[in-house]
Amino acid sequence: MHSARFVAFVVVAAAAAQPAAAQEPTTQTTSQTAVTQDEIVLQGDATPRRALPTNFGDTGLWFVPTAEVLPASRPSVSGYRANFDRRQGLTDVSELGVTGAWGLGDRVELFGSWRIVRADQWGVYFVGVILGMTLPGLLYVTFIPAGTDIRGLGVAAALANAMASQAGPLFGGMIAMMGVWILFKTQLDLLEGMVRAITDILWSGSHRLRAWRGGDVRVVYYSVLGVVVTWGIIALRLSPPIILLQLSANMAGIVFIIASLHLLYLNTTLLPVELRPPLWRRVALVAMALFYGLFAALWVWSMLRGGAA
């Protein structure tokens, strides 16, 4: 539909932009006219310009088509990445695609666009997550002997120390720098996401809070941030890091259980029938709940056995 609409737009606009001299008598008078920088010459302008494609493939600039078309029998091929940021839920959407066009005449061009809308989801996020989980595990079992107790405050530096002693200080230093950056970046993102989510819940759920301090949301945001940071400092002194890591991982699993079932309920009850997910997606959500539910059950069972012992 987009391509057809823009093809029609290009054809009609190009026809409307044809030189008015074509409708004048054959006897013409040629004259030189001074043109300032603020004027745009449309009649008789034969200045060659670069034919840039839009994300739909037609001639234009970015998302805006123009009345100009490709010359006859001239092709156009491009690849693009369009990024869209949504404030709700910190959503970042990347649209990758390939466009192509062919000039059919002086006023007509044929164009199309093939979008790879899930490239980030599968090619970057999914593959990156699998590699990000597999590579550290391989490094740990390769450089740290089996049965080594790495619990304690030095758990984050255990792999770097092991690699420095076996492969040299260069590799150990690289692993240490990568570990520092990954921990800092992930914790910063998690902290900001948690504070933003809590702020959104409080701000949208309480009219009194919205009226507090003249409706300045920054007061709520930084107040929540202070509480979360303070609790994090206290929690680090209450338990070893490995226990906090186990607790956060299993709590995330419980969240996935609730979220998958909740999403399944919403998509199968509130969405119109035409937009509801297919059967395999529903089965995948149930399988996700069972997968994380198994680990959550094992965690609870180990805690009960430990308490009974």
C-alpha cells in the first residue's frame, strides 16, 4: 500500500512539475533571468542532482518522497537502518531494509522496499545473549579448576586472576576491564530502568503525587533513586554477593513466569481476534513459564531442605 501510494504520488507530482513551456506556442523568446539564493527554479531546470532513495525506495530524502524520478533505465539500490525511540517502556526499535528502484521513463519509476524488522531481535539480541552467556561459562570452566570456591567479595575478579596466572597479565587485565565495564553498564541500566518504572507507576497512579511540589516529576524520580541506592548499599553488607546474585536470578525467573502468563492472558482476551498471536506463540509462552518455573521450584526446594537441615 505504501509503495503504490508513493508511486502514484511520484507520477502525479512529476507530471504536475513538467515545464510549463510545453503548453506555450512554438515561438519562444529566450531571456536571462537573475535568480537569488531564496528562489527555486522549477521551469527548465536541467541541473543534475543525486537521486537519493527514501526508506520506501522511491526518489526522495529519508522518509519524504519528491517529484523527481530516476532517469530512464537507471537503477537504484540501497540499504538502510531506521531507528525509532519510544519513551514508554524504554523501547528502542530498529528497522533494517533493502530498497530498489528502476527508472521507466522521464516521469515514472518502479520501486520497492524489503524490510527486516526482526533483525535486531534475532540477529543481534538473541545471538548476542546466547554468546554472552556461553563465552563466560566456557572461560570459567577452562581457567578455574573444578570445585574451586569463588564465593566472597572477590567473585568478580576470580576469572581475571585465574587468566592472569595461566595466560599472562595482558589477558587477565583485559578480562578485568571487560568485567568492570559489563558490571557497571548492566547495573546502571537495571538501576535506571527500575527507578523509571517505579516512578511511572507512582506518577500515573496517584493524583496527589502529581500535584506534589508543583507537579515536578524530577522530585519523585530522584527520591526513588535515593531510596534504591541506599537499599543497595545496605543489602551489600547484609549478605555475600553470591547470595544476592542467586536471589536476583531466581526473582527474575519468577518475574518471567508471571509475565509470560500475564502476556498470554492479555493477548488472548483483550486483543481483537485478528491480532491475537498464533498457536505456536501461545505454546512458547506456556513453555517459558514452565521452564523458569522448574528452576524456581528447585530453588525453593533447596531453601526448604537447607532450612530443615
